Amino acid sequence: MLPRALKERFADAIQRMMRPVVRQLIDYGISFPVFTEIIKAVYLDVAEKEFSLPFKRQTDSRLALVTGLNRKEIARLRRQQKSVHKRVDVEETLVTHVIGRWMAGPPYSDRNGKARRLPYESEDAKAASFARLVRSLGVDIPVRSVLDELLRQGNVELLPDGDVCLQREAHIPVENLESKLTLLGSDPAELFATIMHNIEHPDAPRLQRKVVYDNIGADAPAKLRAAASAVGEEFIRRANTLLASYDRDRNPGAPGGKRMRVVLGTYYFEEEAAPPGSLQDVSAPRRPPGRIRRSR
């Protein structure tokens, strides 16, 4: 349990973090009463799954104590049937697996994760080809169907000589808003969990770094976005190669132990800076411009 002073600082940080969330809720027509129901359900779910006592049943009274919800509300939420809907799992699509394997290293890419042009098919069964790549994933879908889907989404190009060339190294469906919203539920949660881990476990920090400058001219971001995209793509190529080398589906000799999920990511953000001396500027911690830092 946090001391009162730190609890207030934590609450202030959560309030600041929630501002863009609430702005988007209002913009998308999610009212406060609806959001309240969502939060109540999340409180109950987390309390039931992560704050149970050993060898004791989770009672309404116990849940009321942990969450601050009254027992009548908890009983209602427990009775309430959860809506059933299909979840779009962007990370587990076949297209994502194909791109990931393509960039995971030889024989389909170089050791830095730069994807190679592949012939669609090869008479040599041991030679790298698009067909061999798809079949290596063990899926019961025709190779041509996989290629057609990659072509439709603009991830690959079929060259006149029959080679297949990877055009987009990241698979984020352009037209599928539902898939993009799935990322909204995963990526911010992963970053938040990393920050909290570094706060609570300073002796074993996880990677959490960023570079900030607050006096960049408004004419620069267009060039910066393009340059940052190139830097980010290179980082993702190297990150993919690194993680792939430890993936036991591809490397049976990789280190053992219980199954873990590991994520390495990057992002770009820009906004209009607050004028020096403004309330917003004063409320934010002052840091040397351009400093690369790691929070612990």
C-alpha cells in the first residue's frame, strides 16, 4: 500500500494519463455512465482473478472490501451476463506470422532481418521460396490464397519475373478499424505495466526509454515523421530477429522454462508545446532537452 502522499501523486498521474482517453471516449460517443459500467466490471474481474486469498472462496464481502464497490453492486455485476462478441486478434493472424517469419533471419532474410526477394516456388525443396515460407508455418491454407491476401492488403508485390517482394514490414490493416482498436487495448496496457514494474522493481528495470525536445519548429515534424519511421523500422527489424532467435517454435534449442510473451516496441508522438512558464509547463517535471533517459 502506498503512503498517502505517494498515493496522491499516483492519482495525479492517473488523472493526467486519462485525459486523452476521456477526450476520445467523448469523441466516440462513450458516455460517463457507460464508462462507469466498464470500470466497475474491470475492478471486479481484476479483484476476482488477482487479489484472491489462498484456499478461500472469493465472497461478495471480500470483493467489496478490495474494490470499494458495495455488495449489492457486486452481486449485480456477477449476475450480469457478459456480451459475447468476436475479438480480432491482430497479433495472431496468418499474415502477421508470414511477415514475422520472413524477417526472422536466414534463409528468408539476412541476419539483420532485412527481407529478401523470394521466388514464388523453387524446384529445390531446400531453397528459400515464398511457398516454402508459408508451408513452414504448418497452416492448412493454399499458398496462393495466402499470397492473394498479402497482395490485397498491400504487404507484398508480385514482380514480373515471379518473385515476391515484401513491401510493408508491419501488418496493421489499413481498412479494418476493429483490428486497430484491438491494438488500443494491448499496447497502452503493456507500456503502463512496464512503467509500474520499473516503479515497483527498481532493482530489475525493464527497457523504458524516450527522447524529448520541446522547442522544435512546426515546419520540422513532417521530415521528422519520415525519418523516425525509418529509424523505427530498422529497430523493429532488429528486434524481430532478436526475439525470433529465442522463439521455441522456430528454435527447439532455445532456452527452456515456462511459456513467456515478450514485446519490444517503439512509437512517435508530437503535440504543440506549452509556452515556457505556463501552468502546463510548470506542472511537468523539468528535464534537460534531448536527454535519453530510462525510468526505474
